[in-house]
Amino acid sequence: MDMENVKQIFRDAGTAISRAVQFTEEKLGKAEKTEQDPNFEQLVTFCDNTKQNTESILKNMEFILNSNPGMRVENLFFLDKKKSGLSSSEYLGIAMTEAGNDFGPDTAYGSALIKVGNIQQTLGLNQREFIKSANDCFVNPMNKYLETDMKTVVKERSLLEKRRLDLDACKTRVRKTRMLATTKVKQDDSGPTMEELIDKAEHDLKVAQEEYDRQAEITKLLMEGVPSAHPQHLQHLLDFVDTQAAFYLKCHESLMSLQSDLSGFPSDQDNVATLSPDTPALGRIQQAKVITSQEPRDANDLRLSAGEIISIDVNSDIGSNYFIGKKIQKGKVYKSNVRLLNQG
């Protein structure tokens, strides 16, 4: 290592010590601190809010897109490696279809398991497509912003703080040197004169002020660019909502289709209700799906929700149909609100 490098190391160490002393004295109230103008401080607050909120959103987004991180670890140790990378819904679907085939596709339970299993695998595939799309349209560009533009702002602000500490340390040295000159302390004839010490301290202060001003201008320009990034962030957010809406719509359509396919399967609840000792003598019972919610118009009407599967006495007149559920409720069901299932 040559002598110049050694000198540079000592200069850097001296600068670091000077900054540390200045910082400590500021905290103790023993040194003055250069303050920025209100506009600059507003930019600092805006940048901090942008950074912190973006990081918080991405952190919580990770829980949405990777809701079961333990599954990825489990893939490595316990599950069939041919299936690795699948979602939880897909694993459930595979288990259901395998069980359905074991119990027999020609049995009611086996057939239902296969139908549900196939839909679970579809839901899992939709989920993986949603996760990829959400990462592409929102997570990745927002992370890129934090790692590029915002990282540059943070770096330049850190450098500005160092320049500010250097400037205030120089101000302190100038003040102390001038005070020392008024005390008429006897000087060492072999060393610099008091005038030379003052001149050097003031020169160092001038250089420090120029470096600080230059860095403050660079930092301010970078921070002024932060608000202009928000419109792009808004577009990423809108893209995320679009892909999330498409995901849930696909899931809804798949589940409604599944519910319709399973509507003809006998349910234990229906059998219990029909065979209950309290069951009145009914005509022909048939399942129906509520296609439009029914709000009671009077005390004789039943309240029904769209999507419900009910059993009604189709032979009774419009004023005395039956809704079969946990209990039999006698009341009016309007034919326009329901669709009979398994007709013919």
C-alpha cells in the first residue's frame, strides 16, 4: 500500500470522526444544525411516505399472493415431486378425483368427488395464473421502482446528510478558531499562525458549503420527481384490480357450474326433512334452484336467496308450496323465482 492510500485512509477516518462528533453534539444540544427550508422538508416527508407505504403494500400483497408459503417447503419433503409447484386447491382436487375413482365413478359419492375435484384443480390453476398476472402487473414494477428510483433518492439523501454534518462541523471549527484568536493564547512559533488557522477553517467552510449546496440541489431534483411516479403507480393498481376481478369471476363461474351439476345429487338433509314425523302429506317433491331472490310480500310468502337449492311440492297450488330445509316451512314460492331441476 503506497503512502497516498495511507493518507487517504487517515483522511477518511478523520472525516468519519468529525461527523460522529458533530452528530453527537447536535443530539446533546451543544452544536447548531443547518435546517432545510419548509418546501424541502415537505418533499422529504412525501418521499418517506411513498417509500414506507409502498413497502407496506408489497409486504401485505405477499400474504395475498403466497397465502400458504409453508406448502412450498412441504413440497420439497413430503409430497410427490411430480406435483411440486401446484397450488393447495390443485392438491385437494387431485386427492378428491383419486378418491372418487377409488370409490367408483358410477356411485353418487364417487361421481361427486370427481366433479368437485376437477373444479378444485381449475380453481388452483386460476389462482396460479392470477398470482403470475398480479406479479407482472403490480408487484414487479413496484419493486423495481423501490430498487431503482427510490433507492437513488435514499442514497442521495444519505449523502446530503453527510455533507450537512461536514458543513456544520466546519462552521463549528470556524467559530472555535475565531474565539481562540480573541483569547491571545501564546502560539508555537514552529506552527501556523492564528491568521493561517482562521483562513484554513474559513476555506474549508467555503468548500463544505459548496458541496452541500450542490448535493442539496441534486437531492431536491430527485425528490421532486417522486410525485410524478404516482400516476404510474395508479395504473399498476388498476391493472391489479382488473386481474383480481377476472380471477374471482372465473372462480365464481366455475363454482356456480359445479353447484348446478351437483344439484341433482341426493342430500342427507333432504331425506331427513322428507321422512320427518312432522312432515305433512305432500304431493310430488322436486328440487328447484332459486334464480331470483324472493322477498316476502305478505305473511304467507317465504324469504329465499338466489342460488339456494330448495325442494318444493310441485303438485300444490301456488299458495301452498313447501320449502324443505332444516325444517319444513309452509309458504308461498313464486314460480318466476325458481327453476325446477332434473325435469323429465
